[in-house]
Amino acid sequence: MNEPLIPAPKPKQLVTFLKAMPNTSALAYAVINAAHTTDKLQLVITQDSFSAQQLEQDLHALKPELAILHFPDWETLCYDQFSPHPDLISQRIDCLFNLPRTEQGILVVPITSLMQRITPTNWIAGHVLDLRVGQKFDLGLERLQLQRFGYRHVPQVMDCGDFSIRGAILDLYPSGAKMPLRIELMDDEIDSLRMFDPETQRSEASQDYFKLLPAREFPLDAQSCKLAREQLLDRFDINPRTCGLYADLKEGVAPAGIEYYLPLFFEQTSNLLDYLPAQVNVFLTPKALVAAETFWQQTAERYEQRRHDRDRPILPPSELFYSPEQMRARFNQQHRYEFIDSERSDFDKATSIAVNAAFNCFWQDKSAQPESALLEFVQHYQGKIILVADSPGRREALKELFKHTELAFDSFNDWTSALSEAKPHHIAITTSELSDGFTVLQPAIAVLTERQLFP
């Protein structure tokens, strides 16, 4: 992966048009190549949440040994009285915390998330709680602190943002963590910090230090809630006695759908682009800009439908999101790569990247030699051939199937080993969550998944 696949931009060139990749696996390989061959953060903007999730999965499947960040969408309709899933909020907060210190790596974001007006760049870092074994810890005061950080007091911790207290034990599920944290106290000091399994309650090894991130993208302290209430009164003709939103904020409670009032909690907001380092490669996937226009139009329509509810006043789209025109203006401040598909009239003028669709070597069950297509490919292809199975069980099934053929194959436990040790005219069988296959021209690598064998 040392030779760059992505062409360097020409002097004073704002946009480099690239032909669309055949699938997200091929895109993931090309972006990883760019990350390894430049000292920049790679920002990939997708058209929707599904594409972003698929790309993130394929990036992890290729084991790049790079920081891979994903700033997901809330996955709620604008102005809905539903809050995003706690795991999504946790992932977003973890991403915002790590972005300013990620100089090299990959950031995946759907265009709708990029359009959001979000937490100011200094807020997350300024609301981190450092926990150390041996430090003083007042359980009563810290309970209030956790609630101000947006954590929910529950009987048993199960989701990100939960916390519970049992005697001298505080359990909480921190933002950005894969498991909950158990804090055991000895008098008024932290005696141990351990991650634990919420299902079995089994604790892992003790650690000396933990950095606790807030559980919400906005503050819930008294001053911030007061600011939000004042802005509600200034902006809307509401009765504080009958407006449920105002009453909840007065009690310091976060009602469902409060995320669409985030600008009320801050003097000013930011855009995700404000969190990025100075050196960034920006990639726009096909239809991302079209998706921005569609989202903006749909949000405006939903606003017109709901703007007259005096008991639940809502902010206009321009205060929650950047318009497509504003996003284009931000993109034009630096060079970007824009993938275009064959529907575009200028497709033929775009640059091709030397990563193509995978070869189809269909297994012909009714043939006397069902492996004939795959065998012919293996015998004539001069590069490495890697066959990715979905699971260890499927890998063993493929090995058993190939035993009765003329195919030469080797088995590997992971993608990294298969890529480094694969031999010509042998199939390197391994496991990975790669969604599709692809071929690289230089160095010659053919990656096959089971869909290339069993359509």
C-alpha cells in the first residue's frame, strides 16, 4: 500500500474529480492508502448513514493500524420528540473529543451530520472529569456533577450515559467506552477503577486512571439551562407555566428531542469542520451534495408543518444546520476530491483510481468441475489472491470444499497475515467483515468474498 493511488492535486486546483469506486470496500482500501501515503487526516463524506456505517465496517476490516473515527447522524427525523440512541451520542462525543488530537487517520461522516451546528470546539475538552485511584471523591457532589454532565441515574447500568449508586460503589457507562466503569470507594477516596460486563457484572483488571467524557452534547448545569430558558422566552411567544419544554429546563431535565434545541445552550455553535486539523484530505462520495439539497428541503418542509405549535416551539433550519450553499462555501476554502458516477456528463474526464471491482468466479454446483472458473483465475492471475469468509466457521467450510478440488490454498487467522503471506497461484483464505471484493492493479491483489463465488 506504499504507492499512492490518489493523485496529488494540481497547484491552485480546488476540485479533483475521481471516478466512483465500485463499492465501499474498494473505497476503504483507497482511503487507507491515502492515509498511509500522506501526513493528513482523511475526511470521507458519504450521502447517508448507511453508507457511512458500511464504510466504517470495511475500514476496520482492512486493519489499517490508523485511527478510524465516525461522527454518526442522530438517526432521528428533525423536530421529532425522540432523542438519539445513547450509543450514537456516546460515539459522537468520543469523536469530538479525539478529533483535535488526530493528525493522521480517517474520519467518516454522513453529509447530514456535517451540516449540523454542534457543540463549540472547546466545550467537550473543558468538561472532562479525570478520575484517579487515591483521589478524594465526594459521592454526593459527584452525583450532581454526573447529572450536570448529562448522565442518567438508573437502578442498573446498561446503556451509555447511565449511572447507579450502591453503597460505596458507583457504576457508570462513560461516553466513548465499550464497557461500564465501576468506581469502588474507601471512605472518601477512590479505591479502584474497573471496567465490567453489565450482563455478568464481572470486573476486569483494575486501572489507575480514567478520563470521563460528558454524556450529552450540551450542558445541563443551572447556568446553561437558565440561558436556554431565557432564549426560549426571548424567541417565542410561550407561557412558561404551560410550556413543558420550559418546565423541564427549569428542573434541569433533558426532555426527549432536546437535541434540536442545542443552540439555545450556547452563545455560539460550531461545525464539525472547525474541529479538524489544518491538513485534511476531503473526499465527497457520489450524491453527497445531492443528499444535502434533499435533506435541506425536507427539513424546511417539516419546519413549516410544525412551526405553529405554541406548546412546542421549534428553531428554524438555519439555526440548526448549515445550508448546502454554506457547506459548498466551506468546501471551497481548500482542495477536495469529489467522486462522480457514470451518470455525470463529465465522468469520462474524471481520474480513475487503480482499484476495480472483483472478478466473479462463480461456483458451478451442477458442473463436473464446479471450481473451474475459480481454478482458471487462480492459475492465470499473477498477484495475491485473498478469499474472505464471514466467520471462522465459514472459513473451515470453504477449506473443506476446496479439499476435493485442484485448488491450492492456505489458511490464515486474520486479514493482515493473509495480505502479507499470500503466495501467487494460491488462495489465502481468511476471515473479515469486508462487505465486497475488489482488485488492486499495483501491487496486484485480488480480494474475493463469498458473493464472488456464490451469488
